[in-house]
Amino acid sequence: MANNTPKPDDRSDNVEKLQSMIHHTIENMEDAEAAMVNSSPEDQQRIKAKNERRRESIDAFRAEIKDEAHNEQ
């Protein structure tokens, strides 16, 4: 019979994970902006829209880091 007990909630490394996600998201934005040079106007618009969503995600990550720091106190 399968063990259906949930895993304990371990938030000890959340801040590090969030910082890593921010770093990778920024790298993806930079790569996308570099690719825009050789892209069609339609692709450039898609890249701009995606990078805007990435900026929103970064803001959310940063807010979550603040929440995690507050909860650790």
C-alpha cells in the first residue's frame, strides 16, 4: 500500500531558490534581447511581451523574498 503522508514543508532554502530564479530569468531576458537583432518584427513584439512578463515575474520573486525574510524573523 502506498504511503500518502505529505512531505514536511521545508522553506529553509526558499530565498536561495528565488534568487536563482531571478538570476536565470534575467539571463533569459538578456538572451532574448540579443536575439531580437536577427528577428522579424512579429518575433520582436513577442520577445518584448515575454520580457515584460519576465519583469513582472522578477517583481513577484522579489516580493516573495521580502515575505520570506519577514517570516524568518
